[in-house]
Amino acid sequence: MPAEFSDGSEDHALSDLSDVSMPATSEAIATVVDTISDTLTQLQVPEQKRFEIALAVQEALANAVVHGCGNDPSKQVRCRLQSDPRGRIVIIVTDPGPGFGQNLVPDPKQRENLYVDHGRGVYLIRQLMDEVHFENSGSEIRMWKY
Amino acid sequence: MGTAVDGLRQTFEESIANGDIYFVLNLAEVVMIDSSGIGLLVRFLASTKQRGGNIKLVQPNKFAVQTLRLVGVLNLFEIFDDDDAAADSFN
């Protein structure tokens, strides 16, 4: 299903910039994040935007590895980097897991959560990216940066 | 993330087991801090504060500061320009 933007347009005519599948390991996350950062550098994406995309991708991949794959290195996570004719960038991370209740993620800035050692990943992604959509019950995340 | 966070976790656990409660953490070479790193920092900050100690951060880059601010934990930490100033702040 095409993503719908706040301006009413849809994600037609997307161009693939990279499409990789990786084993569900933390080492593979670093490699994929580095690859995407290099691609964004080649596209002359500004440093601030590169950082925000890279961190969001890292968080999404970490969620996929830990929650979607249960840290099982025999399972695969797919990460696609695409752009549209307006230069907007989308990253799609897909894992084989059952998904999760993304609307149940607590606000990490609440006083009672400040010292909790988990639960910030999805919040960070939503702060760093311009549009975030979950598909397939949460086993796929589409993150847009304008 | 991954081995970096695991290594820091082990260092913290061993140090706290040895009775250390004052920590200076130099972040000058940390390019990016993610949610797992933040979770580790706040967990051990709570642990050291419960023992009367603290964790002071030195030279986090602008992206690390931005990330800590985004999740609302920047104000939990004191930040310094160099290790000596951070260490002196415990006196």
C-alpha cells in the first residue's frame, strides 16, 4: 500500500538506492548503517540529515534483530533505501517476526521512565524522521525523510 | 550498540562491584549514541546515584547531545569539556 503523506501525495515512482538482506546480528547492523550513510554522503545529503537517518535506521534494525528475529542469526532482516522524484528518502526495514503493538510504546520522557534502560527506540525514530508508518502489524517500518 | 555497549556494561558492572561510584565518561570518540547506549547510561547513573556517586560526561559531540535531549535525559547528566574538570567536580 503506498504511504500517504501529510500533503496527500503518495509514494509513487520510488527509485531503489540500495536493497540488502542481513543476518540478525548486531555486527550486521553496523555494516548496513555504514553502507546507507555512505550512500547518503554520495547523494550529498547534509550531515545533520544523514545523522538523523542513520540513527533511525540503526534503531529500526536493532528492533528487527532483537524483537523481530529474537537475535537468531539464521533469520534475515531486509533494509531498502529508496528516493522519490522530489528527493525524499524512504527506508523500509522488514523482519520475519509477528510485529508488535507500536501504539503501546510508552513515552520515555515521562518522569517514571527516565531511568528505564529500554523503550526509546521507536520514540527516537518518530522524533528523527518526518513520516513513520508501520505495516504488517509492525514487522515492517517505513520511515520517510524529506 | 552491540559490542561497544556490551563492553561498557561490563566495565561499569566490574567497577561498581569493586566499589567505584564516581565515573568520568569521555565520549569524544563516540560518533553516535543509540537507545541501547542511552539505556545503559541511565541505568548505571541510577545505580551510582543510589550509592552516593555520579557519572559525568566529557565532550559528547553535537549529535550525542541532540539524542540525549530528544529522549529527555540530557539534564540528568553534567557535561564537561575535559576529564580533569569532570574529575574535579567530584571534590
